[in-house]
Amino acid sequence: MQRRINIPIIVFVILCSTSFYNLALLGQIAKVIELIGSGIILCLLLLHIVYANHRPIKQNFYFPVVLILISLPLSMLMANYCRNQEYRYTMFAQQAMYYYFFYFLLYQLKVYPRDLERIFIALGLLYVALYLIQFFLYPKIIFQVFILHDRGTIRIYLSGSGYLLISYLMSIQAYFRTNRPKYLFLILLFLFIYVLLGSRETLAIMTFLLILFLIVDKKVKSKFFNVILILSAMIAAYFIFQGIIEQLIHQAKLDSNLGSDYIRILAYKYYLTDFFKCPLAYLTGNGMAASHTAYGNEIEGLMRIKGYYLGDIGLVGNYALYGAFFLAGVIIICIRALRIKIEKKYDYLKYMFIAIIISLSTGGGFAQADFVCFISIILYIIDVSFNDIKMQNKLS
């Protein structure tokens, strides 16, 4: 009975974290939906803390998550002190960060990792369906997200991309360990979306993970056959998407010629130097900017006029907002996730963190509601697997 209630709650919270994929029909309600999700998490967590009669398993990521949560009031104070932004505005502006409490709630809900894996695959396939709908209906806007007609494709930045990544990695592991064609189909389907997205870094990372898994994983069946198959698929993909791939190569050459004048390099320099108005902010962060405030207008101007997007500079952008405690929390999470021993069936989680670490310089997901919700689930699964191994060792 509890399982039937908890699974819909988790799915609903996940959908809230994506603001229901920012459906255009929702308009301004989308941001309220994100807040509703965090409100549900906090209310349920409080109820379980008061009335729960069970002891949760060991939480390996308790300390780094708490570090991240400590960064919220500290950066809020700095936003008020240095940027004259009222506390209430900052409190609402940083609402995505409240999804870190989801990590603690999952222990109270006691969800089976297998159920969470099913949710991953379902949301990964949903992401594919929504992406293709917007792709083929463009220029009609179905989702109020950043959409760019560029590099020979239509680049759509939907929320919930973490579930696409995890579904891709789960499919790689399943195919290499079973050689079942249905998993190969899923790999190609998810890769197809990454090609359409037109991101050089993302496509390179996905290809690297595929090759890395093939080389490193000891449970891969018929390595030679799979190498030939993957090479054939890559050659075929090149000819199918030749226009997009050539555009990506051309753009890479243009960006490399810019050198230190490349817009991301300039953004890195600015957000690590001139952006800080108080020396103490290097510890606490500057705080999350709220729209329609002077601080929010400053950030908007930097993005619109200079092209300095915080989302383009990954962890550096997060650090500029939330400070050293947040940075330390993220680094500890990534290192600990790679070092903790988990069951072989969850090896794909290690590869996911490899992808996250590689993309930290350009991806700022640790401060976005959909990714925070997603990463909380991943950390919970790692903890459950770690504790299962400990229990098995005790029994043996």
C-alpha cells in the first residue's frame, strides 16, 4: 500500500522539478509548480521526521548535502548586504535548491531502487518524445525553453535531461552485458537526440562513455563484435547526420581561433573577479538573483548585452552565486560517488558521475531544480546499494 502511494508522489515531485517541462500552456504558473514540488518535499519530510518509527540507513552524502544547504542562508545574507536584495526575494529565487531535501525524504519513503530505475527509463523515453514533438512542430512553441535554430539543427533545452543521460547509460550497460537488440535500439535512440541537440561537448562525452564502458567493463559480452558494431553505427551516423556534424566541426574551429577572446573564457574571468563586490562573497557567494530587482537586472544585462551566461560556465557560475560551501559540497559528492563501493548492477552510476565531472566546467546542473531532484535520487540509490553490500558481508 505504501509503495502505491510513494511512487506517484516521487513522480509528481520529479515533474514539478521540471516545471512540467515548462509547457507553454502553463505560462507563469510553471515557476509556481516548481515551488509546489519543494513545498511537498518539506511538508512530507517534516511529517516523517515527527511520526516515523524507523531508523534510516547510513547516509553517505549527508555531510556534502548539508554543506550545500548551509550555503543558502549565507548567500542570502550576502545578496542583501552587497546587492541590497531583500531576503524574501532571494528565498524565492533560490527555490530550486530546496530540492536537496528530497535526498533526505527518500530515506523516509523507503523506495526500492528498481522502482526508481523504471521511472528513469520512463522519463528518458518521455524526454525523447517531447523533444521530437517540439522539433517537428517548430517554430510553433510547445515548451517555453531556450530553443535555437543553429548548426544545422534545432537545439531544444528541455528540463529533465538527466533522465535522458541515465537511460542512455542504463541501456549501454544492459546491451553490453546481454547483447539484446532492444537495448541497442535504445542506445541509438538516445544518441539520436544528442545529435539533434547539436552540442559538441555533450556528443563527445556520450561517445567517450560508450567507448569507455566497452573497454573497461569486465562483464561485456563479445567485445570484438561490439567494437565492429559500434564503429559501423558511428560511420552510418556520420553520413546520416553529416550536415549537423560538419556544422559542429566548423563551429569548433571558429571558437578555437578566438583563443582568450572566446566568450566562455571572458565569462569565467568576469564572474571570478569583477562580479564580486565584497571580498567575503568569495566564501559565501553573491546569492541568487531575483527577477525584477536591481541585482536581477544586472545579471540579465550581463547575459543580454555581453553574452555572459551563468549557465555556460558550469560550476564557476554556481560558485559565484552560492560560494565555497556549495563548491565543497559538490566536489565531495562527486568524489565520494566514485569511491563508494556499490553492486555491479549499478555500475552505470559511476559512468554517470564521470560524465558529470567532465561537464562541470560548462554545466551548472547542481543549482537547477530538475537536476537537484535527479541527483538526490542517484545518491539515495548509491546509499542503498552500499548498505546492501554491508549487510551481505555481515551475513557471510
